Amino acid sequence: MTLRLGRHEFADDRTLMMAIVNRTPDSFFDRGATWAEDAAFERVRQVVDEGAEIVDIGGIKAAPGEEIDAEEEKRRVVDFVARVRREWPQIVISVDTWRAEVARAVCEAGADLINDAWGGADPALAEVAAEFDVALVCTHTGGVAPRTRPHRIEYEDVVAAAIESTVTQAERAVSLGVDPDSILIDPAHDFGKNTFHSLEVTRRLDEMVATGWPVLVSLSNKDFVGESLDRPVGERLPGTLAATAVAATAGARVFRVHQVPQTRDVVDMAWTIAGRRKPARAIRGLA
Amino acid sequence: MIRRLVVVPPVPALLPRYASLTDPVADLRRSATFVVGAMTREAEEVSIVGDDPFAEPVGRALLDATGFAGRIGDDAEVVLAMANGSAKRGEKAPGHLDERAFEFDDVVDAALRSGDPRRLAALDPESGAELWASGIGVLRDLAPRLEGTWRVSVPYADAPYGVLWWVAAWVAD
């Protein structure tokens, strides 16, 4: 199935790198490195040069912290989206927000995709996606409120729960008018999940792929990697890439990442091993 | 009796199952497909001859690529001879470097360009085997079936990976 992300279309044998661009002073990985608008702009330039197809711009860190209201969130992202849109018409602009009000403003500024990382917390978000004919990411959070950590959450079957939740959201979005070719589902590692849950979702990701909805994974440097390897943030790239290889082999299509080139190579290698992508240029033994 | 002879190399990289995102043999493929298409377009039957395990599949793949709709059989008037020169033409060649490769290939090259079946009949398959050439004995054995005079064209002759490949077309006058 062709994937349509706002102004952009991608054939079904394509994998996509979604590069994280934080307009936050306090996100866990970059710790405010791109808080200043010009620094965030340079980050976009870098990931575009590295071949990312999508930038995912966020104005609020996922973890609990200072309350950021919709006005402040819009101040952080709306004009920035417009600036990125002007400079790079060819890039897919995603905005990481759960608020319909913010989604509306960034769609008017040129966004192509709404990354609803908090699992439909604001039911009006999908209506905005339909109204502006942009794409939507439907995520599983186990029902937790935005920016809350998982605490003693348990599932009878975490994968079944993730499928049920994301597919229900996807079907609801279609019923509201979102193009079925413009919906992604995301099990949302570590959102409403302990490390064992995130590992199981990774191990059984093929079950999500089998739903037929294109799957996005957001694995990059997360705590389930850190806890699996006992590595602090900053030392999680090898673990991230191992999880990426497993998800790519299962058939994930979009990878939300901090490190674009490394992830691109791992995903291409995994898809090539899986026989979904040809080698770049193979002649050894074939002349 | 043979009326048309095409010499192309049985290069596995020409097979669809060994395709890459960037074709490492694009020039060879373009030339081989063009010549095979031009030489077999009117033919009801084509023979594929060679002594390499890839001769038959590569010959069929080239015919498929040109949309050939006829039969593949023995003793046809149009023949694809799957042959190449030495694979020992450099230190990075499949068979590494053997200095004798160049003189051997020059002899085959001259025979292919001559249009003279007697030059094919004089080729040396034993040296060809030692130097990792392919189909040399096949070319020699075709010679008695190539009567008369021939118009010859060799649009491709190159060794980008240490193996000398030709695309040659012989058409009976």
C-alpha cells in the first residue's frame, strides 16, 4: 500500500527515517541542545543532509515536568514548522503533539503528519488530521494520561492490547475522514509499558505488521534499551540498533530516531537480508 | 546451418535474481539486450550453447528481456553462444592475475572480429580452461556450421571486473 504523508507519497517497499527534532529545553537525549530555534533549524539541516525523509518536531518532552500549555507549545513549534516548510519543501514535517489545537495550528503552517504519541488523548486530533488531509500516527499508551510514567501497569497480552488500541484508533480516524493510506500505527515503546512489555512488543512486532497498517517504531535510546543493557543515555546506540534490526526484520516501515545514518544502514541491511530490498551493488562472484 | 550467431558472456549478474539497486553491469546488459533482441526478433527458434552452468539461464534471461516469443531448441539457425575471455586479468580478477590471459584474449578477440570461421576453429579450449575463460570449446565446435562469409559487429568488448566480455554479432551474407 502506498503511504501518503500529506504532500508526499512513498511506495510500499520504502522504509523511512523520522528524525527527532526537539524544540524543548529538557528532552532526555539531547538535553536542550536544540532548544534555541536556530539550533533546531541546524538540526533539521543536518538530518535532511543525512537523508531523513521525515522530521518529527516536538515542543513538549514526553516525561513529566513543567506544565506546558497549548499557547506555549504553539510558540515553540508553529512558526518553526513554517520556517522548515519554506526551506525544505521536499521533507515530510511531522509534529509530535496530542493537542488538536496545536495540530490545527501546525497544519496551517505546513505540517504533513500528526504524531499523536499519547494514544488519542484528545479525540478531536483525528478530526484535524481529516480536515487538513494530513497523516496520523496512532499509538498505544495503555490509557495513561499524557506525560505520565507507567506505574504497575499490567496487560494480559501487551501485543494484543497494542493492536486493539491502535487499530481501533486507525479505524475511527478513517471513519472521521482520514485517508486510509495516511495512517501509521505505533506500539509506543515505554509509553504505558515497562521494559518487559517493550521487549515483548519488539519480539512480536510481526503481529502488528500483520494487521496491514504500516508500523512506526520509536526505539531510539529509550529506557527499555538502557535497562536491558544497564547503559545510561548516551551509551544506548548499539542496543537501539539491535532493537531496530529486529523491528525492521519484522517489517516496520518508519523509524523515529536520533541517529539517522546508523539507523538507515541497519534498516537497509535488515530489509536486504529479509529480501525486501536489493543489495546496493553486488558483483562479487557474479562477473 | 547457422545464419546468425550472437556471442554474449554468461554473466550471473545479468540474471533478474541477482539484480542490484545500481546495476553493476549496466553497459553490458544494454549492449547484450540490444544485440540479442535485434538478432532474434524474426526467429522462430533459437539455440543456446555454452559450457558454463550459467550459460542456459543467462541466455534465457536475455531472451526474456527482449520479449522473445519463439522456441528454444537444438540446431536452430540463430545461436546464442555463451562465452567470455579470461577471468585472470588482474589482481582483483576472480581468478587473480595470470599474464598469459592477455595474449589468449587477444587471439579470441581477433577471431571474433574476423568473421572467419577458421579462426574460431583454431581456438584453444585447454588454455581457455586454465585461464578461466568460458565457451571457447563451444566457439571452436560451432565453426564447421558457419559456412560462407560473415558480417561482424562487436559493439561491446571490456573487462570491468577482470573478466573479458564480448557482445559480438555474426550475420551470414
